Amino acid sequence: MSNEAGQEANKQGPQQSQPAATHNNNASAASSSASATDQELNEALESGFRPLTRMERRQLWLREYGEQDVALQMWIQLVEQHDLEIEMMLQMHGLLIFGVMVSTAHYAQFYIDLNEETHREHDPDTADALRKYYTALVPPRDQPEYGPEGLPIVYHYIHMRDVTILSGGHKFKVPYWRGKASRVDAFVVGATVGD
């Protein structure tokens, strides 16, 4: 600031310059508050806190569906929607998995009953928590074939009962099994494990 400007400011006195400074501070506070709000909005949009657009939902669905075997999806859908039981062999990462494909409801009911027997008397909170968990896995009975985006429903998991798993000459038997549909390398309908 030049000497002349400094002397002029001294002549006006501190009382006259203070309101101007206060006004400038309020204006800068308002503008910084507006920029903070804009910045928060931009961060929220960038971090995914906005609804997905129809195009984004479609792209996500195409990526997810691209990893699925369409024929296997058809069998899972038949089992889920019509409560069928189908003997099947799955090949997953070198394992052979034989069993009867069942609906999610049958799988969940087995574990609900098992946990009721195990926990209800001594630990009812655990029994309640496990019941809620397994009940939440079951898709609604009236689930439409198409989701809200107008795209077919993708089933993520396969459920089987009376399962035999063959791995490197070893044989394991389990009552129920749940696996990711996208991880199945091959499948055979009607296959049973030999003796």
C-alpha cells in the first residue's frame, strides 16, 4: 500500500474501516460457505451417494450378466420359481460337486431348523440373529422375472443338498452346499456320483 493510501486510511479512522472489513469478511465467509457446500455436493456425487442412472444400471447388469452361464441361470431360475429339485454335477476350479439342486428356501430352512435345535434353548439371541440372516437370503415368492430396471434377474448362488465333493481322489459329503453361480466352469444335469 502506498503512503498516500495509508494516510487516507488513517484519516478515516478505525471505526469507518471496520464495517467495510466486516462486510468483506461476511462476503468471503458466505462465498467460502457456498464453495464448501458445492464441494460437499461434488464429493457426494463422486463417492456414489447419488442414484444410478438407467444407463449405469444397465452397464452394471451387462458386466455382471456377462460373467454368468445363461443356461445355468435358466436352471437356477426354474428351481427357484417352481420349487424343483434337480440332480446335477458342477465343476468348479477342479472340484466336482454332485448333488440335488434345491431352492434357496430349502437351503435356508435346513439351517434355520439346525440353528433352532442348537441355539434356541441356551442362546435365543443367536438363534434369532441366524433366523433373520437365513430368512433374508430367500427371494420373495412373487419375484418378477425382470427387475425394476427392466433387466432380467441374475441369480448369484446355487444351493444343493446331499452333496458329494470330489477333489484329487478325496471324497467329502455335506448335507447342504451354497456356491457362486459365476464360479461354475461346467455343469451336467442329471449326473450322479458313482460308487
